[in-house]
Amino acid sequence: MKTKYWIWIGAVLAAGAAAAAAWVIQPAIAPIQPPAANDFDSAAIARGARVVAQGDCMVCHTAAAGAPYAGGLPLRTPFGTIYTTNITPDPATGIGNWSLSAFTRALRHGVSRDGHLLYPAFPYIHYTRMSTVDIEDAYAYLMTRTPVVATAPDNDLLLPLRFRPMLAGWNLLYLRPGPVADNPAQTAEWNRGRYLVDGAGHCASCHSTLGPIGGERSPAFSGGNIDGWDAPALTALLQAPKPWTREQLALYLRHGWSPEHGAAAGPMGPVAHSLSLVPEADSNAIATYIMSLQTPARPAPAATAAATDKTAVVQGATLFAGACASCHGAAAPMMANGGRPSLALSTAVNSERPDNLIQIVLNGVPWSHPDQHTFMPPFAASLTDAQIASIAAYVRADIGKRAAWNDVEQRTAKIRKENQQ
Ligand code: HEC
Ligand code: HEC
Ligand code: HEC
């Protein structure tokens, strides 16, 4: 795999050098005196709060236990670790001396105020679709937050990638700056949904497969991977054990939970949390657009699955009875009175790979959502890799009625290790 990256990195370097001279050299935009809070219209600030929620800006720009928007969160990528920056209005370490045009250039072109190119871990290839008004409102909101003095740690990247000008080659390949015109053949709601999904919502940055240099592959939304979690395909929602409806999807996005499909866990938890802060019309529009992308069922891939390990299933049944059935058993109050879906309906149980089931058992489902009313404790400290593998074998065979997954114990060990990094 490594060699392939290098070939690509070389190709991009060459393309970048040849064609992107104009991109490489970006002028600095002059610093300004930090604007005062009353320079901004209160209605713009209120609208900006929603734009910033749609864009999940806080999720990435806030470190664990750190001040909101002060940055410092490490993002793990195949190319190394990138730290988010401080986007509070502190003039020295944040964006306090950024003009609106500097802010707009960052979102539309991935260029910092002083002219250096930003890494695409910042999803500017999506934010570039945002309207001028939405960008102005986001600026008004962020410039009126509490300034925090904070400098992000140095990035820890593969050597050639520390050289930012080569990002010009990447931009040539993947950045199509500016908003996209509405499609007149579609409804206003569909167009609003597409605007939010492709723009601020940047759903494809997690739900699409990434190529060797981190560009999104088409077809978009055919399923991706983020932080060791699978982000399922958003084009196969009709193939779920209970096919999704637009209403269920809108509810799931807004509440982080749907009675037919379960909870938004892992990296989807904070996304749903942000979406709980946007108007209902927007989550409905997102659902309308996503439901219009559904593709017909593909024939099931040829069975490569391992034979079910009967001993593991029996052991798993005992462990499940002890660790899980008090909540997930058919007679448990959570199921009988709480209207929770059977695990048989969960994508984590039905998917091709065991990763999300492993992640959910290791991490649980935290109280991350204001009105989700769901909590599952983490089992990382109380179950071994072998025990989790047995539980997975049981859940997969007896509850999901699916062919066994391969190598669950090894995957668990690997995921556990990655989570600790
Ligand atoms: C997926 C994570 C992620 C999300 C979501 C995100 N950012 Fe960032 N952002 C980053 C990273 C990483 C950087 C630093 C990139 C670099 O140093 O090259 C960054 C950099 C920036 C910068 C440049 C700061 C500087 O000093 O150069 C601005 C401005 C910014 N983000 C604004 C926003 C806004 C506004 C939103 C929401 C609409 C947002 N970001 C959402 C990851 C994210
Ligand atoms: C204290 C109650 C509780 C216990 C114990 C518990 N869970 Fe959960 N679990 C939840 C809740 C709440 C959710 C999220 C809401 C939902 O799906 O109903 C959840 C979600 C899940 C999901 C994802 C379903 C979805 O939402 O898509 C899986 C898979 C899962 N649990 C497996 C397990 C396994 C395996 C065990 C035992 C190792 C276990 N749980 C123990 C409460 C619990
Ligand atoms: C930071 C990465 C990330 C972003 C951004 C993101 N998602 Fe997700 N999403 C995930 C992951 C990971 C899962 C799987 C975890 C789970 O099901 O709880 C998921 C699950 C889902 C599911 C459930 C699918 C299923 O089959 O159960 C839906 C629907 C969904 N996302 C829609 C969206 C939409 C719409 C957007 C944009 C508004 C979006 N996601 C943005 C990471 C992301």
C-alpha cells in the first residue's frame, strides 16, 4: 500500500508543479483590527449559529475537554496526524484579525489568511459550496465567540506532505470552487437538501470511499471509513432490514435515534447532535435529498464468509445473557417498554464488516445527544477480545441470522489498539 501512496504523491507533485503555479502562490490578506461584537447584526449572529451547526465546525475545532472552537483536536489520517486550529476571535492565535474576505477564502479555497494552503482534512471542498450569505453569517457568529488563547500542536505528517505548496496539485484534482446552481427540475426542498448535504453538512467526507491521496471517490455516498468506524453507504437505505423512509431518516438526523434503526453512534453521534440545532425544515430537506439517491439492490456478493463457529456462538449466548440481555433481550424493559429496535435491525449487525459492532461494544453509546435518551456503557475494560468475538458470533448468527464474520478477534484487538492511540 505504501508504495502506491508514493507513486500518487509523486504524480500529484508533478501535476501540482506543472499546472498550479497560480495556486501555490497565494497572497496574504492584510490583518484587520478585531471587529467589536456590536459590529455584527444580531440576526446574522443567530443565523450563523445554525450555519456553524450545519457545518459541525465545533466538533472538529474543539479538543477533548478544550474550550469551544479553540482547536487542538488531533485528526488521524493515513498520512499522519493533523491538529485543528483555533477559530475563536483571539487576534494572536485565532482568527480575530481575519477579515471576512480572508475567512471566505479559507472556506472556498482552503487558503489561510497568511496565504499558506490548508490540508483537506478541513473539508473546504464541501464548504466551498456554501452561499455568500451563509459564510457571512458563520463569520458573524464565530467572531462574536469568546476569544481563547490557544495554539495547536505541530502536525505529525509524512515528510513530503509537510510541504504545503504541494496541496495545489490536490486542489487541482478535487476542488471545484464556488456554489452550484439549483437544479430547476427538482423541488426547492430537494435543492435545499443537496445544498446542505454537499456543502456545510459535508456528509460525503465520511460516507464516501477515499482514494489513495484522500480524495473522495465516485460514486459519492457509497460508504466510507472514519476513525476506525464504517460510515455506511447512504445510497442503500432501502436495502436495510426495514427500508428507511424519509420520515425515519429526518427523525434519525434530528434526534440521533430512530425507533426502526437505532442510534447514531461513534462519529455520527456529534453530527446528529449538531443537526438537532438546525431548523426541522433543514433535516427534512436533507432526508428528501438523501432518499432521492437510493440505488436498486445489488445482488449479494458471493459468500466468502467463514463457517459459523458453533462453540463461539454458544459462549457468546452466555456472555450476551450476562452483559447485554438486561437491555437488549426481548423481555428487557428497554425493549418491551422503551420501543427500542431489535439488534436484528441494526446496520452494525447486518453490515459486511464487524467493525461498528466491535466499536459499539468497546465504546458504548455515550450520552452525546440532547434528546436521544440512550446510553450504553462501554465494555472495553470488562470484555476481552475473545469474549467480544464470541458475542459478535452469537449476535450475528442468532439475532442477525447472517453468515459469520471473519477474524473478529483480530479485528477487535486492532481496533482496540487504534482507539488507544
Ligand atoms: C472534519 C474536521 C473539520 C471541520 C468539520 C471543520 N474544520 Fe476547520 N479546519 C480543520 C483542520 C484540520 C484545519 C487546519 C488545516 C491546516 O492546518 O492545514 C482547519 C482550519 C480551519 C480554518 C483556517 C484557520 C487558520 O488559522 O488557518 C478556518 C477558518 C476553519 N477551519 C473554519 C472552519 C469552519 C467555519 C467550519 C465549519 C463550517 C470548520 N472549520 C469545520 C478541520 C475541520
Ligand atoms: C444499559 C443498557 C445496555 C447494555 C447493557 C448494552 N446495551 Fe447495546 N445499546 C443500548 C442502547 C441504549 C443503545 C442505543 C439505542 C438503541 O439502539 O436502542 C444500544 C445500541 C447497541 C447497538 C447498536 C444498535 C443500533 O443502534 O444500531 C449494538 C450493536 C449493541 N447495542 C450491542 C450491545 C451488546 C453486544 C451488548 C453487550 C456486550 C450491549 N449492547 C449492552 C443499551 C445497552
Ligand atoms: C464525521 C463523519 C460523518 C459525517 C460528517 C456524517 N456521517 Fe453519517 N455516519 C457516520 C458513521 C461513522 C456512521 C455509522 C455509525 C452509526 O451507524 O451509528 C454514520 C451513520 C449514518 C446513518 C445511519 C446509516 C445506517 O445504515 O444505519 C445515516 C442515515 C447517516 N449517517 C447520514 C448522514 C448524513 C445525512 C450526513 C450529513 C448531514 C452524515 N451522515 C454525516 C459518519 C459521519
